[in-house]
Amino acid sequence: MLEREIAPARQPGESLPPEVRVPLAALGVWEGFLADGHRPALGNRAVWGADVDWGKDFLFNPYGNGWHIDRYRFDVMLQRAAGAAGAVMHRGINRTETAREDFLWRVSWRDQSGSYTAMARFVADATGRARGLARRLGVAVRRYDRLIGWAGCTPLCGPADCTTLVEAEPHGWWYSVPLPSAQHMVAFLSDRGVAPPENFPPHISLRVGNGVWRPRATAAGSSCLVETAGAGWVAVGDAAAAHDPLSAQGIMRALMSGLRAAEAVTSALAGRGQALERYAEMQRRAYDAYLIERRDYYRAEGRWPMHSFWSRRHCQTAPLLQEV
């Protein structure tokens, strides 16, 4: 495993749905996840389509509650589990090169201690939205919007409400989740070029008060590779398909794609044909279904149909552009 960071980056938290238990159990880390002390999420609340706050709890979900997680703690757990399973991680990688030689890949990299080379029958692009390997291979990317997320933390204001709160406004939408660190993560989502308003919207403000918020911007748009697997390579997680935070499915889908990609690579190495093609088709179908679901969620907010942020998303399932 070639990792750019010396250590997992400190990031704002995330919300995970109850169904995340399925991939975490399949990876053998469910008990470790529970032991890490993440905050249970009891449901979702939204100010969406109307000025009133409505909610959906997880009371009858067969997997129980969801989770508001400390993302750093979560990433450390996964990396330790990978190491325990036999993965060797090289950290602080500042340059990589890949070249196809017959049926093998020559992978070269440089870190603070020197230069290294390894040969591999398969390589996986797990570089997130950067898509480092896929871009070098010339695989096209389809982009469906230019969504930007401004995210930061504020201190808890009173007892934590163990729900995720989403609130729409004319130029985008907000969400807030309580974190295990006695903070709230607050995020504003809008199109590129739109800065977050100076003040929180009413329902978010009731939850977080007037705490200091120093957000950082990050790409949050929907995009996917045209091809997610090929001869000796496979893409997983955000590298294969990146999702709108409104879906609250990014980590869940990344974990599932990693599991399915591992199965496909194992089958391909064993000589069982069509495994990579089936993986790529599964990814394509899942993303097509996600785009329809995304459009329907945005259509449910109809208070500002003439505002560009909302009008762009009420009818769109085709890509804005395709690039290499």
C-alpha cells in the first residue's frame, strides 16, 4: 500500500448509516469499530422542501442505529486492520510511476528514505477523487456537478442531539453532526465560487449557537470513471465513483466497492474469466441508480426553482462534462 500521508489526516467527522455494519463485519473490524467509542446516530432530521423540521429515526432499522464517527480514529483502525491482514504500508509517498510490462506492472515510488520498485500482477487505484492511476492510464472521468463543501467544527452548545441535521437554503444546503470529540461538524454545500454565508441558517444555528467556525473547502461533487477496471487494474472508492454528501453513502459505498473489487481480482488471478467486467458493470449500474436517487432528493426541495443551484439539479442525470 502506497500512502501519501505520513499519518492519517485529521478530518472533520462523518455520518455512517446503520447498514455500514455489513462491510465492517465482512472486513472483520466490526468489534474494533464498536470499541473505538464513536457516537451513535439515532436518525436524520431535515428542513427540506418546507420550513418545518421533520425527521426519520433508525428505530426500526434491522441494523440498529447509525454512527457519527471520528474520521481520524476510523482511518487508523482500518489501516491497522490492513497491516494485521498482511498489508505492508509505505507512507509519505511523494511520487509514483507505473508501467505495464507484459502481464506485470512495474511500480516505482519515492519517499523520504529513498526510491523503490516492485512488480505486481494487479494494481488498485484508491487515490480518491485525484484518480492518480486512472488518469495516467487515460481513463475518462464524467463530472455531474461542481459541488464544493465548506466544513469545519464548532464546540457543542448544550447536550448533543444524536441526529444528523440537513437544512436547505437558496444557494445550497447545510448539515451538522455531533462528534465524539464534543464538537459539531458543520458543512455548507454549494457550487464552486459560492462562499458560505456569514451566518448559520435558523435550525443549524439553534443547534450550534454562535460558535467560531473556520471551514475549509473541499471538492464534493458527483463524478465517476468511464471504466473502473481493466487489464491488471481496478479502481475503488471515490476513485471509481464519488458521491454527493447528501446521500450519506460515500464511506459505505467505498467499503463495499473495496470488498467487491477484492473478489473480482481474486477471481481474475485464479483464471475465472469476466470477473473484472462484472465488477465494472456492477459499478456502472450502482452509479446510474445513485444519479436517479440524487435527482429525486434534490427535486424534493422545490422552494427556490429559479435559483441556479437547485434548477441545475432538478433534472440532471447526464454528465456536465467528460475529461481525461
